[in-house]
Amino acid sequence: MQLIILDRDGVINEDSDEFIKSPSEWQPIRGSLEAIARLHRAGWHVVVATNQSGIARRLFDLDTLARIHETMQHRIIECGGMIDAVFFCPHGPDDGCNCRKPKPGLLLDIAARLRTDLRGVPVIGDSLRDIQAATAAGATPILVKTGKGFGTVSSPELDPEVAVFDDLYSAVNHLLNTDSH
């Protein structure tokens, strides 16, 4: 199984320091939906792993989050793609859970549920915590410069071995071109 795990905010859709609290606030980053469609057509399984502390902060509820994800899925389907599953951490930064990135729990849950090993599985994120979670789970971290990524790329904590791309479309283009050789 060819699996790829994507962060949501800042990778697929525009990020907001005020949180994405409704379906109308969910706006795709240019090229991201097309990138997911390309992965789908190439036979990849696309899974989203996202921290959603807005739930713990009571900024939105689970029903609203489900509607946001329905909007995302609908827009991706319109482009010929599909997301196979969305995994999310509803906890706040101080809740001490194992599923909030940078901890690897969310990614390890994906591996367990899909009965797969994460070695070699690309995990694309825009923040240092995405990269740290991927590394801790044994996956292959990839950073994009969208969302928080432009600032993350200059972090002294970022491993210089991590591949960096301008956006999801560029990262997917690289993966698909590498995959076909």
C-alpha cells in the first residue's frame, strides 16, 4: 500500500491563528486539491493527521469539525481526488495526550488501524511539530513552505536532512516523479 499522511491546516488549506472554525473558513491552498487528486489517481492512500485544539478550547464542536471535513472531502472529490481517512487530536496543548503532534500517537494510531509500517511513508507538514511527529513515528518527514512552513524552514531545530518544498503540489510532483523511476 502506498500511503501518504498530510497535515491539514497550512498544507491542504490556508491556516489561521484564529483557527478554522466553520466550513466557510476552510479555504484550500492553491494546487493542494489537484495534488491530492494526482495522488489518488496514482493509487496512493491519502490520510490526514491534524491537531484540532479548537475543540478543547471550545471554539467549535465535533459536529462542526465533521462539516469542515465534509467540505474538504467534497472539494477534493470535485477535483478527482479522495482522502481515505482523517485522524485528529481534539486535545489542547496542556492536556498531556499522546496524540497531539509533536508526539507520535496520532501517526502510530494510523499505522495500527491500517496495519502498516510507517517506514518510508511520507508525512507532509508545515510545522516543526509535524516533522518531529513523523520522525518519532519512524516515517519520512517532508516540510512545505506554506502555512507556518516558511518560518519553520529557518528553525535551528529543523533537521537539515528533511526535504523541503514550496507547497503540497511541488512535494507530490517530486514523490510521483521519484515513484515512477
